[in-house]
Amino acid sequence: MAVFLAYVEPVPGRLYPLISTFQELVRRGHRVTVRTGTKEVELLRSLGIEAEPLAAEIVDFEPQDWRARTRFGALLAGLGQFGERARFQIPDLQRAIKLEHPDVLLVDETSWGAAAAAERSGLPWAFCVPSPVPLPSRDAPPFGLGLPPRNDTVGRVRDAIASRVALGSLARLIASHANPLRRELGLTPLRTVADFYLAATLVLAYTAEPFEYPRSDWPAKVRLVGPGVWEPPTTPPAWLDDLEGPVVLVNCSTLFQNDSRIVEVACAAFEDQPFDVIITTADIDPSGFRAPVRVHIERFIPHSPVLDRSACVVCHAGMGITQKALAHGVPVVAIPFGRDQPEVARRVETAHAGVRLPTRKLRPDRLRTAVQTAIEMRPGAERIARAFAKIDTPKLAASALEELAAARSSPDSRPVA
């Protein structure tokens, strides 16, 4: 039996994709203990997974990125918030290591201080990445701006410039928070985004082709283990069985980002349309909206039973709901507000699995058109679903982590690349 210690920010979109991996490790007889937010601790314990809250200074997370004026500004603002938490994570993870005596560490990619502490510990450790992986590649546009792939001369020039602007900005932001802490720990400074990610023994990317851009130059440390599509166990509402028409699922972010306009526009767009519309508002109070006939507004209902009968998903282009929809073969209208969402939305468009609808164009008439267009793109979504179905994400991720534990127990303790 090996002991796995996971350190995850108190953000559902960062924790939920990992839960099926935790469950698989427990099923295989290993011990898994998680440090995360208070609400998430209660959830994990209800699932039979050991969990304790993060340090008091970081146990909660209130996003402020939604105040930014641009999407890339929102990405930088959100990452800046994670950076502000980094200093408290180092002693927090060090205490957990002394208490739990883990064989392997799992660190959420936004826990920058925990990553430095993991590297300093000398233990094998994995970065868990439930977002598009921002590593540079000759086969993909630079991360951050949601640029479409281009393989011509113009594209190469564009990518070279964008890489300096976007990836350069990300690298400087991460370094500004992480490098002072790394110096205190006696670690070498980070200069590039690749330095940051590839400091880990293993990078678990919770996605797969053809949704992720095909690349010929993935570093050996990176494992694409497929989508993490776990969702909290709840009972579907009884009225779900009474719906007669095609269903459109509309979803807001589980981490507040002021995306209530999706709800407002969806209510106006589908008031007289031949759809049953189900809207989940997550971190937004649903009582503030007027639901037309055939529109159901709930804070949360389980998505899987809805997706089984959905014609289309309209969402904020969050990685979780987008990959979950595509895993069911349901096309997506992706409306990116910020964070990694421009990258997710562009991947939907590039894969011909739905429509990217910029927020500045979010109006009832345009949303209706986007949904109709997306519905016709179901073959692209089903192509991704078939590829995802071939991947057993929990088993693939758990096996990769077991390799780290086995490498540590070997006589020479060689890390797994």
C-alpha cells in the first residue's frame, strides 16, 4: 500500500476532475488523504476519502478575476490571486507531509507554494492539470489568448509574437510569486512556463486528443489521461422525466465570475422556442431570474442525466462542463468570460464540436443561431466522445501515480519521466 497526499485549491473545478482518480487509488488498496477547502473536505469524507482543510489563511477562495476588463486580464488576475496564497502553502504542505508520511504528492497546478514545497521535499510528485496545458509546442498556438491554430508563415510569426506577450506574461507573473519562495527553499528560479510545469516528476493532464490539440512534442513527463468528469452524487428532479422536447442545458461557472448574462440571454432567447431549457446557475442565486415556460432554473442538478437527452450545451467554456458534454457526444456553445475559457472555447471550435460565441456578441438572436449551428455539429462532438470512451481516466491516472510510488520504493529511487 502506498500513501498519496493531494493538495488542491478549494475550487470545485480543480477538485472534481481528480476525485475519480482518488477513488480508484483507494479501490486499489492505497491510502489517499487530501488537503482542500472546508466544503470540499465534507464532500470527500462523505465519499470515504480522507481529507483535512487547508491552512486557515487559505481554506477559502473568493474570486476577484471577474472584475477585470479583458479576458486575458481576468486570467492574469485569477492567477495573481493564486500567487498571493503561495506563501501560506509551503508550511501547510510541510506540516501535512510530516503528519501523513506520503510516498507520492499530488499538487494542483495553481498551488504554486505547494509545488515548491513538493519539489523541496525530494518526494516524487505530480502536477494535476484539469485545464488546457499551457506548455509551448510547435504544433499549437501559444496559450492564453485563445488563438486559432495556423501552420502557415503568418501563423508562425503571429505565434512568435503572441508567445512573448502571453506566455511571457504568464511566466513573469508566476515567477514574481514563486521565485522569492523558491530562493528561500534553496531551489533554482523559474524562467519559463515550461520550467514551472516540468519541475514536477509527472504532469497529469486531464484531457485527451482530439479535443486537445494533437502535438508531436509532448514532454515525456506529460501524460494525457482523459477528461475528469466526476460530479457530486445527487438525485435528479422528478420533472426531468416529464420533458418532451429536445433539451438545451445552460450552465454557469461553479466558481463565481459574474456570468449571469448567460442566464438572462438564454431566458430571452428560448422563451418561444421548441426546446426544454434547463439552466444551472451554480454560484449565482437562481431566484433573481424569471423563468419562461419550458425553462427550468436551478442552482444545481446532476448534469449526466440531462446530457443523456440534450441536443446542445450552452456554457461559459469551463473545462469541466465542456469535456463532460463532449464525453456524452453533445455539441457545445462556448461563451468564454475569462480564465482558461478562451482556450477551451477555441478547442471546441477547432474540433468542429460546437460554436465559440464571444461575450460581446451574446444576444438572444445570436444565441439562438449559435445553438442551431452547434446542433448540426453533433458528429464532431460524437467523434470526441468515441475517443474519450476509449480512455479509462481513473485507471490511467492511478496507474501513472502507482509508477511514482514504485519508483520511490525501488533501490535507486529513480523518478519516472
